Amino acid sequence: MKRQRSLILITAACLLSGTAIGKQDELPAVSHDGLELRKGKAAVVYVRPGVDFSGYRRFAILECPVAFSKDWERERKSGAARVSQKDMDEMKADLSAEFLKIFTDELQNKGGYQIVTAGAEDVLILRPAIIDLEVSVPDSMSAGRSYTLSESAGGMTLYLEIFDSVTGQILARAIDRQEDRGTGRIQWQNSVTNKAEADRILRRWAAALRARLDEVSGKAPAK
């Protein structure tokens, strides 16, 4: 399992290296595995030509591996802003658990889709990863009370792949970078505000996925 998580993170990092997510004109029209670029306002989305998502009603969400940005991690390993490996591991575990919680709530409780653990003809597998995580105030995401002056709680990139659970064929891939919506002024930040902003970003991603699934399955009108 640990080796699989590492491979996902390495794949995501390799695909993103040297790529500006917002500059879609610089991206290939067709991916290495035959997915076609669908241009949009923000997220980079690749979809298999001719795929019909209307027959899928259930979803299996795999564990979400998390990786800090290399620069952030290097800076936090020494000096006044040092963060222990234990605290880093706790932050990654907390964010991974929060991902599953929020995506399950959005898809199952709000969207009416069933979350399952086994494959079937109507089941899609969601394989997520969060990479390039940067936390401006690096105390753990538990309810601690260590305050620091900062303009932003940080940012992170979602790398999401969607597979047919029976054939194992990849059907879609989405990549999106989200930053904390800073106020432009210095304010007190702590682990509670970090978690609140992380939850807002995760909820934004989950809601966008649900809206798209509703659209392709006929539950909502196409835009």
C-alpha cells in the first residue's frame, strides 16, 4: 500500500513538472494514455473520447496520499520554522482523512451517490492525491492553539484519476491548484484556521466533481 501511494505521488509530480496548470494552451491535446484535453476556466481535465458516465451510480474512493512541496519541506526541516517529521506525518494523515470525509459527504449525502468498497459495472474508482501542499502556519491540524502572523493558510494541488472498476481503464484525469483566499492583510493564523481553509478547498473540489457527475448522468442540465 505504501509503495502504491508513492507511485501515485511520483506519477503526479512527473506529469506536473514544468507545467503551469493555468496555461492550458501549453498542454498536449492528447495525454500519453489517450485522454483528450477538455478546456475549462481553471482545472486541467482530460477525458477518454466517447466515454459515457451515465451508467455509473456508485463510487469507490481510494486513500488519498498527501505530499508537501519539496521547497516547503526543505525549508521546514531546519531553522526557526522547523517542523518535525512526526508533525508532518500527522498533517498529511489528517488531510487525507478529511479528504475522504468531505468527498463522501458531498457525493453520498448531498449527491445521492452510493460509496462502496468493491467494484461492479456501475462503479467508478476515484484515485486522488494531494501534492505540493504548503502550510503557512505549520502547526498540526488538530485543535491546538499555536498562533502565528500570516496572510494565508497555504495551498495545495489535487490530482484525481477516475477508473472503470471492472476493466481498470482510466476514464478521466483532473488537476487543479487552489490557494487560500488571502485577505491581503496580516492576521493571526493557527491550526484551526488552517483546517477551516483546507476544508473549504476540499469542499470546493468535491462540489465541482458532484456537479459534473450530475451533469453527465442527466441529473442536472448541461451548462
